[in-house]
Amino acid sequence: MAESDRLDGASGLDEELRDLACEVNRAAAWSYRFSDGDLRWSAGMAGLLQVDEGDADELPRRLRELIAPLVHSARTGQADGSQSVEEPFHTPSGERRTIFLRCCTTLHGSEQRLVGIAVDVAYPLSEEGHDTDVADRYRRLIELNPDAVCVHQDGVTVYVNPAGVRMMNASSPEEIVGHPITEFVAEHAQPELFSRLSVANDPGTTTDPAEAEMIRVDGSRMLVESIAVRTSWHGRPAFQVILRDVTAQREAEAALRYQAALVENVSNAIIATTWHGVVTSWNPAAETIYGYSSAQARGRPVSEVVGSTIDPAALLTVGGTVEAKHRHADGSPVQVRISAAEMSDGYVLVCTDETARRRAERHYATVVSLLDEGVLVIDEGGKVVMANPAATSILGAREEDIVGTRPESWATFDEDGNRLPQAPSLRTRLTGEPETRRVARLVRSDRSSVWLAISARSLTADDSPPHRTLVSFSDITEPRAFRKRLEREATHDPLTGLANRTMVLRRLQAAMREPDRTVTTGVMFIDLDKFKIINDSLGHVVGDEVLRVTGERLRAVMHSAEQVGRHGGDEFVVLVNDEDGGPSLRDLAGAIRRRLTEPITVEGRQLHVDASIGIVLVPPGDPRTAEDVLRDADVAMYEAKTRGRGRAAFFDVQLRERLQRYLELEQDLRSAVDRGELWLAYQPIVNLHANRVSGVEALLRWTHPVHGQVSPEEFISLAEESDLIHHIGWWALSTAIEQLADFRKRYGLDLRVKANLSVRQLEDPGLPETVDEALRTSGLSAKSLSLEITESALMHDPVTATRMLRELRRYGIRLAIDDFGTGYSSLAQLLRLPLDSLKIDRSFIDGIARSHDAEALVNSIMAMAHAVDLAVIAEGVETAEQLEVLRRLGCDQAQGFYLARPVPIEDLAATIDLADRRTRFG
């Protein structure tokens, strides 16, 4: 290609590129024709690319490779203005260099061309001056661009032009450069941003224009339209982004859309007219109100389509708003309120359809006059302007006596009897806030009273106060009196008139939570002793009278019904302030008991009751609830009963712990058999005449999974009180029979087994048959079984015990009295029973080796027993000396820890051998 051809080819460059090419050393111009791909360049291009000037193929090949991204972007429309790019390349000698290319699309004649310049980035990429040169070239090319331009690489901003600094509200580029781009892009817009960038892989590739929300340096937000071009920075891929703030543009567009939507969707007719009253705009609401479509209305006089004369100019002279009657297209009347405003080319009329409201007002007036509820309308100045018939009836006054008055002047009182300082409707009139069912008592002109439930609502809620107010009220005099009766019945005991449990708890809670309380509150839980006997034997009528008199006496002692309540049944509660922390409460408990023990005469009978009283002290700051305190008082009352009734006991934590343990053990005892926690221990009984073991006593044991070994004295009484004794007692008896029968067979021993019977078991009429069935099933003979009953159990119900023991003897079962000497029975009583032996209580055996009196007493018991052919067994033998005395006195049998301790059945054989040796050799 000739030199002139190259220069001519460069003649299509625009002025800017030529000027820039002249200013930059080692630069050359180039052009590319889209129609046929013709490529031309100016002198210096070969040197710039370090290609041999005479090589006709290498120079255009290299240049086409370098400008290919720019040609692609321009041809595909991705860049419709100027564009630039830095491209690395290798010289024929292998040196890596960078060339800066800038171009724009122009028309040369009828041909479309891409013209540009190529500038040598003369320094190696690693040299320190490179960043400065590149920045200088970018600033010269884009610093005057009115759009924001930035470059980011690896997600970090590396350049921003002055327009970008201003757009981001930054004071300098340093507030942007070096920061991650995610710092300036709203989080919700980031996924779309990275998605667009991820497809721009080739140099020169331009993303489609897109909108995104940006975050300025000061935290404010803006909406921008952005285009990103894949380029390079410092020889590595980067993105050049052009940003245009479109926030204001989008807001303006949204405002126009809103205004258009408002006109289209409001319920008021909006009609635009010329200065002469010809319709130019007719919205959908106008079509609905007047029955004409927009096409039918436009171009016609407005008075013609609304069915009435309208003069917008005259409307404006009287304030711009009037009410009028128009006509629908079908001739029906339409009541409207018209507002007029002046525009640049005519008038705009806003017509509000008031037809439905006017109809509703007429209906409202009719309904209000028929209501049973009183209705008043109070104007902004606080005067009554309307009263319906129900209001005059309820208030006991004529309408003319009510209208014009102020409710503040009426005599109204609250539920505590205090006169109201202002009318219930005043707050609504002054603030617009509603009042709902405010209860007040109004004194009528005839001095009678009526209770009202008053509500108030503003009739002009959207206006500034004071408000026109609607007041409604109903007469609740009778319902309120009925409710009061129900409330008293719900909180008071109908028999005694005292507060019931609900009210007691409420009063106690209030006393405990009283602010700044400094005095201890005392709670007394009172239970009448043996009231059940009176109630069951003499009937509920007598029992109710006893309870009523008890309530009166408690009220008299306390001098106030507020301090006394009935908890339920024969239980009462007294609340009192305690000044000295206990002694005064003990004195008060004594005074209560003295008053209650006075005879009560009912139906000619004199009845006597006493009370067990539990006392709890509640100091200031006590964290317990009222329910907790009553529970603790109940625990203390229970303790008073266990101490013998007719006394008072103060609560302490140990009481609660004992009760909790009691309840826990009672619950666990119910499943102890099924869980295998109960077992039998056997203690050998020695025949002192034969010097060998002749029997064993089966003793019930309980190994609790948490508490370990539980004392029989504790859990046996639990079983008797909770009626579990039948189940547990039968299990123990049948197990003892079965285990001993098997033991006798295994070891060939002729042993008797002794088992204890509870007093509750003696009440079971089926006991003899079940025992006989167990004996026959196991193969144990009846004479090998001895059932023991305590002397105290025998004295509990001698008739039932005697009958049951005789029935058991009929089956051949041996019988014995246990713990003899503790139940105050006489020998004459024992003679009436079919007994075989008696067991002297361990309390008598304990002192026989040290005391002649104890020895004489045991000797007397044995003499009486032997006189009626009863064998004597001494239990609780703890020493060799005790055993020797018993031998000398002629005791028949003995058992105790000295001879052998109770052991499980698997250890019984070895324990019997030990007892035999100790009996023979001491």
C-alpha cells in the first residue's frame, strides 16, 4: 500500500482523533469500512506494532486482531458511540507490550466506517510510571464526559471520573477508588449485576443497558442506568462502566403514571372543559355517575351531559364549591357536590356523587328516631344539637330541655360515687379519640338515678378539633344490679356470706403486692376437727348450721368480714397484719379456738367443735404467690392435726418438704409392686426350749430408686392411709407363703412363717378365702402360717377384729398378738380371741438385763400368757444378757438383732445357721 493511500485512509478521522494523534508520541490512525472490511492505517503503524514495513500480510493481520473487539461491539450495536480499549500483544521479538485503541463510528460519504487511533503504551507493564500514564490518558479522554465513568477490576473500583465523584456525593476519588463495588450497589441488585458481568467474557464486549439501585458515599440511594464494557487495566481484564442517574426521570414518570391512574380510578367525576364549557376530558367515574361514555361526552357542552346548567366562572366567584342536582342519562336525579378550578386552557370540574349519602342521611334519621339506645349529637362548641326519643326517655327530660345544654353541666358520677369532672364525650370532642362504653351514673331532674353505658365517636374525624360528636348511651341500671349480684355470688360463700376461695386469694394477693408494705401478713388456715362426724351422723342441715355459726364467730373475733373467708367444706381462712412476727398470731389462734369451742345449739342439741389451725407468716418481699401461701398454711394445719388436733402450728420449710416427700412416696408406692421395688426380709425366731430356729417373720421392705431404703414405719402408714394396704398386704402375704413353702422343700426344714396383718386388712371379708387359696396353691399347711395383728389394731375395732380372727382360725391358721403392752388391752379381752401366742413389745425387753422392775413386768406378762395357754415371743433381743434373762424367766421364743438380722430369702439358710449357733453357745 502506498504512503499516500495510507494517509488518505486516515483522512476520515474526526477532528478529536487527529488532534489527539498529533499530541501523543508513537501514535497512528486507522479506519475500518464495514461494507467490505477494508482496513487502512497511517504512517507509524508498523513501528507502533514493530512489524516490518514491507511485510504486506503481517501488519494488517496484527491490526485486525487488535481492533476485532471494537469492530464486534460497533457491528452488534453494543456500543453506539465512541469506545476505547487497551490490548496486550507480543512483538516478533517476544516482548510483551500494550496498545491503547480509541475509535468512533462515522459516515464517510455514504459509507459507514470505524475510525480511530492507536497509541503505544510505551513502558513495560511492570514499570512504575505505567499507572500514571494510563490514568492521564483516561482523564484526557473521559474527564469531561457528563456521564459518570468508572473502571473496576476483580470487584474493586480502580478509577472514577469527576462526573462519577459528583454523582456519588464524594469529596474526592479516594472515597471510591480502592473500595469494593458491592459497597456502592444495593444488596438486592448485586445478583443481577454479577450475572450481567459474567457473560461479558470477550474484550470489548458490552452489556445491555440495565437499571440498578446504587448507594452513594453519604448513604443516600439513587437509581442509575449502566452499561459495562469489557476492557483491561494494567494488562488484566477489567470493566469500564458508564453510569447515568435516572432517579429524577423515573420519579417523574411514576408521578405522571400516578396522576393518570388517580384520574382514571377515583370515584369522583373529573371533567375538563374549554373556556366555553365544551368537554375535553371525561374520566371513568364521570361515565358511571352520568351514564355517558367518554366518546359520547367529549365535544359536547358540559351542561348538556350533566343535565343542569354549570358556569365554572360563576362557581369560582362563590368559592369554587356548591351542591346541585344533576341528571343521569336515564333521567334519574343525581345529587352532587361540585368543585371548580381554573387551568391554562379552560376549567376542571370535580363532581362528587352525594346521592347515596343523602339517602343514607334520611335513613339514618329514621333509624335513630326508632332506636332504643339514646343518641345525642354535640356540635364543635360542646352543645347538644340533636336528641332522639330514646335519649329523652332515658334521661327523663324533654327534647327542648336537652338541646342547647352542655353535658358538662349534668350531674354524673363514676362507680366509686365521685362526681365526674368532665363529660365522657369531652375527650372525643377535643381530640377525636373514641370513648367506648364508659359507665357513669346520671342524676335526673326528678333526683332519681340511672346507670349509663356511654360511647362517643367523632363525626368529623378527618377535620381538626374540636369535633362534632355522636354520643350513644344505654340504660344499664337493671343489668348492672344483676351483674353485681352475680359478682357477689361468684366471690362469696352463699351459706356463710364470707368471701369464698377466689376472693380470699384475691385479697391475699393484693395484701402481698401492696406497694411499700412494711408489716408481715399473717394467714391462718382453720379446719374444724371431727366436723365430718357431725355432718354424717346428724345430716347436712345440722352441718350447715354449724358452718354458718362458725363463720359468724370468726367474723366476731376479727371484728370484720373482710378478714375472714371460707376456703371450702369446713375450712376457713383468716388474713391479719402481724406486728410482732408471730406471738400475736398465736394469741389470736387461741382466742379463735376458745370462741369456736363454745357449745353450738342446733335443733335442741348442744354440739361442740374444735379447730386445728395452720399459720403462715408472709413478710414484705415474699416471692410466693397467694396460692403458695395457702398451700403452706394447709400444710401447717395438717401438722397441727397430726400433733393431736385442737391446736395451732406455724409453717416452716421442713413441713413442706415432709409433705412433698409424703406425696411423692404415696405416688411411687402405687407402682412399687409392679416395678419390683418391694421385697421381703426374713428374721429367724428361736425356740428357747429347743435351742433352735423354729420359724421366721416375713418383714416388708421397700428399696426406692431415689430415696433408697424407706422405713416400714413410714411407708406402711402411707399404705394404710391411702388404701394401698389391701394390694400391698396381699402381695406380701402371698409372696411369704410361696417363698417359705419353696424354702422348706429345698432345705427340709419345718419352719413356721409369721406375717403381719393391717387393721385395714381385717375389714376385708374375703381375706380368709384368699389366704386359704394361697396356702393350697403353695402346698404350705395352715398350721405353718401365723398371722400377727397389733394390739392397737385389735383395739381399733374389737368386734370386726374378733369376727375376722375367728374366721381365720376356722381355716386352721395360727394367730398372734404383736406389740403386746402398747394397746392397753386386758387379759380378759385376749381370752375372748382365738389366739396362739403373744409377742412382748421390744420396749419391755430393752431394760430387763438392767432393771428388776422391767424383769418383773416381763415375768408378769409371761405368767398371765402361760396361764391362758398362750406362747410368749420376745422381740427386740439385742444382747446375750437379755437372751439369758428370757431363758431364765421361761420365755418360749425370741427374735432380735443379737440372734439374726432380717435378710432376703436367698440369705436365709446361712442366717438360720448363725441364729442356731448363737442360741446354743451364746
